[in-house]
Amino acid sequence: MKEILATMTSKGQLTVPAEVRRQLGLKQGDRVAFILTEEGEVTLRVPHYADIASLRGAAGTLPQPLSWEEIEQVVAEERAERAGLTAPK
């Protein structure tokens, strides 16, 4: 195992050392996932998605598609609930 240090700025930012970027295959604009375990360990992972289709089903599915009117109604109800204008479901 190898330990590589990085210093955090006053804004909470870290520069990922070059060796780590190479190991993870990171390039500008890539995202990094921090995985926190119950044991208190932190690991880094680079999420790789082949394309938008690979995310299909990530948010669940509906028994049947909703119309735009139904979607707008759901959004309006959620906004009202979050604003405290209606009782939670």
C-alpha cells in the first residue's frame, strides 16, 4: 500500500495528485465519488457511465407513463408540500 498526501485549501478543495489521477484515469471535468464505510474508511471511485441509456431505471419505474399535465400536477403538489402549504402524504 502506498500513501500519497494532499493539502486542503481554506475552501475545502484538494488537488488530486498526478499519480492518483493517472491511477483513476481522471481527466478535467471528471467526477469523483467518495465512498464512506460504516467502519470509517473513505475510498475514491470514478463513476463510469457508457451513455445516458446506462442510467435507465436508476430512479425507478412507473406502472404507466404520465402525461405532461399529470407531471405538472405532481410537481405542483410536491412544491406546495415542501412550502408547508399542504399536509405531507
